[in-house]
Amino acid sequence: MPIMAANAQSDARGAAWLLASAASRCIDQPEHAAEWQEALNNTYRLLEAFRHNLLFPLRPPRAKRHSVGDVEMLTMVPASERHLSEVRDAITEALAVSFQHSQAEDAIEQIASVLRATAAPARFHVSDEQKKKARHFFVELLRRLDES
């Protein structure tokens, strides 16, 4: 059990923030990527979960006000599942800003390619432009996660 979960501090936003932060750091400093293999793999898994709506089920757009029933139901949601919709919204918004003229599917594949190249530079190669876009995505994701 992760230490954050043992202390009941774990939520989806915090986990996504840590993964995005590690991925951004590794793209900037690929010489340290070997130390962060697990985080890069988990970042890839997060993006795959987003792509396939595994952890982020489709739902109507976020309402500005919550009904009393919504607030009461929140306390019944396990801490590890809280804020999934906020993570999904942050990823969606970061993709829209970072990959303005690309479909989300294509953008995620480009980011995954950069993660692969960062983790195994001898086997995978990407352009500086792809790295720049992936880095921009993670910066935007971190900004949005900080705001939520």
C-alpha cells in the first residue's frame, strides 16, 4: 500500500500530478529517466486508461453547482477514486491546448512515443518537436491539476 493511501491522502489528482511531474522532468533530463522507469510506465498507463475510458467514464459536462445528493454521495466514494473526473477534464484540456490540430487519440500516441523514447533512447527516437509538444502537454496538465 502506498504511503499516501495509508495516510488517506491519496486521490487521483495527486497521483496524476506526480506522474506528470516525473514525465516532464524525464523529458527535460533524459539522463535521469532510468531512475523513473516505473513512473514513466504508470504515466503511459494513465494515458491509456484515459484513451480507453477505463477509469474515466463518459459523463455529462461538469456542472457549476452540485446538488445536495451529489455532495452526500461524494463521501461514499473511496478516496482513491475521488477526483477522477477532474483528472479526465485536466487531461482533455491539456491535450486541446498542446495538440490543437490533432485528435486526442493521435496526441496520446505521440506522447506515448515520447515516453518510450525517453525511457529507451537507444531503441526509440522522436523529433525535438514531438518532445516539445509532449513537454507542453505535461506542463499544461500540471497547471490544470494545480487549479482543480
